[in-house]
Amino acid sequence: MDSPVGKLKLIANDNGLAAILWENDDPKRVRINTSIEKPGHPVILETEQQLLDYFNGKRKQFSVKLDFVGTDFQKQVWEALLTIPYGETRTYSQIALQLNNLKAVRAVGAANGKNPISIIAPCHRVIGASGSLTGFAGGLENKAFLLKLENKDFKSEQQQVNKQTELNFS
């Protein structure tokens, strides 16, 4: 589907939404149990509508059924992402603390990076301990866009993204 953050590939099965992949996503980033394409699948159609509502500022919570595929730990992290309220952020440490495993901060970061259902399982709401924007499969510009859409002001981080982009092209 087309979106303000680029083309998104939606993957679903009868158990629910399995993935939202970015246009230039690394195919090895997430595990998916299904490879059958059914564009008219009811879960795909419902997800498209809910995402359109989200991008148009009409939706703050998603209700589409999710089908996470990953390790038990990854699923715990992704479930924790679902508890981050719209317009708020959490750090990797806060997620680890929520899971009662403060030593798992790096593992939380790794699981966050493998989140197969971006946007709906809001990994974009996880930021660095300093408040800076950190890695995001959809790119830091899209992360900043999503946070701004949710009325979170990340102007200084957006300027950092712009400076980094300028450095990459100079």
C-alpha cells in the first residue's frame, strides 16, 4: 500500500497480520510463515483501512488481529511495544525494566529491530536513553515523521537526521 512513509507491504494469514514491511526492507530482518499473496484478504483490507485512518489522524489505536512470528523473548518485547501509548515514547531500558530484566537492554534493542509489524507494534516509539532517535528499519526520517504525526516534537532529532543525511551525500 502507498503511505506517507513510502510503500508498505502487508502480509497476513488467517491468524492475523504477520508483517508490515518497508519498501527497501531487508528480507532477512523478519521471519514470516506465509508466502501466499492474497491482496483481497480481509486482514489486509482491515489493516489498510486502519493505517489510512492512522496517517489521517483519525486513529490512535489499532484493533487488527496480530500474528507475531519470533522467539518467546521477541514476542514479549513486541507485546511490550503494544503498551506504549500513542504520542509517548519509551527507552530500551524502560522496556527491559517492564520485562523485569534490566540486563536485557541490548536484547530488547535487537528484538525491537526485528519487529515484523512496524507502526502497529510501535517500535518507532522506542528511543535512546539520551532521548535521541535510534535505529529504525523504515529509516530515521520515517521514525521522526511517525513521532511528529503522534504530536511528539523531535525537531532537534530531525535536524540530526538532516545533518547525517547531508554528511552521507557530501
